Amino acid sequence: MARIPFICGNWKLHKTIAESLDLATAVKNAVGPLRNEVEVAVAPVFTALHAVAKRLEGSAVAVAAQDCFWEAQGAWTGEVSPRLIRDAGATFVIIGHSERRQHFGELDAAVNLKAKAALKADLKPIICVGETERERDAGETFGRVRAQLTAALDGIPASEAPRVTIAYEPVWAIGTGRTATPKQAEEVHAFLRGLVGELWGADGAERLRIQYGGSVKPDNAAQLLTEPNIDGALVGGASLKADDFLKIVKYRHP
């Protein structure tokens, strides 16, 4: 089963509304001809989410939120629910990013609650997993990502496979300039697909997309994205400049 590559730019805590619109417009204008070859999304800050979604409406570029809460509404000051994110025009949401886990204490159980809430609100979750440098050096990579992914998908049926994306992001390669080699990344991606096969069966494993995230740049994208189990990229710093991001999106047409 052919999986369409999915490349999402995570803008993190960058860009005003005006700057976000400029970047979104540049991406929109260049991605149209690739509509059938690659799926593209951008994840602006919450304050720019609605404006960017309106600018990209009807285009080949989707919009993702960078996080969500698991409740639909209530006395939860400072949180944003999947329902409100969907109302703002997003169709994807990043869940369990390593920065959320590392700096905000997000637990595997919270990732699971958020993923279920996102699906219920008709949002497609991009669920992040990955090991730290200490865990990799200790040979704990597979055990760590197994625990994260098993917890994240708990109670989610295999029928949701087409709407779920997994992003493998080795923490030691995020924002450090270090990148997993294609062989290292493919090894973990193949392991994750096998694990999804255990949880959801072979069909679910084949239908689910697994992105790589961790210092993806124009000069390494093609090597990573041509590995058989790598179905796209969750791009951080390189997504903040239209030219760099578009080179990654167009990795098949250097």
C-alpha cells in the first residue's frame, strides 16, 4: 500500500500573525503543483492559527496546532481544546512533542488522552515519540519508544490508522544540529511499524504514516525520506524559511 509522504512544518514559538501569513502564503504558492505527490501542513502559534487557516483555505497546505488539551470545555485557564482548534480551521494537531514532555512534564497518559480527544473532535493527531541521548547510549531506544507508543495508542482502534501519524523524533537530534543517520532512523521506524502491527494488525501498520523529526534540513531530507519506512518529516527550524522548507517538500525534485 503506497503511503503519501506527509511533511509538516512546526514553527514552534516563532512568527507574529503577519510573519506567519507571509510564510504560509509563500508555502501555499509553491506547493500547489505537488498536491498529489506529498501532503503538506504548517503548525503556527495559537494566536496565528485562525488567520493562517483562512489564508490557506482551499489550498494544498493544511494547518496543524502545536498542542491541545483533552477536555472540550470547562474551567481550564490557558488551555485550548481540540474542538476550538478544529473551529479555528486546523485539521492536524501535534501531540506529545519532546519539548512538551521535557519542559512541561507531559506524561504518556496525557498524550493518550489528547490523542483520543483530538480524534473525537475530527482532528488528526501527529503523535511524537523518541528517546533521549542518555537512553540511546544505554541501549534503551526500543524500550522507550515501545512504552511511549503503546501508551499513546491505548484504547484507540485500528480503524483510526489512516487518521493517525506517528513522528519519531530522537530528542538528541532536535535543535542540536545532530541528525540520526538514515540507517538509524529507518531502524527505529521499522521497529515502530512492527509494533503498530502487533497492536493494530498488518493492515493498520501499512496504512499508518511515520514521520521523522530531528534536524531535518534540505541537505539531508532526500536521504532520510527515501527510506522505506519513513513517510515524511516533522520539520522544526528549517520550516521557518520558505525556501528551506520547500526544498524539503520537493525532495523528489531537487
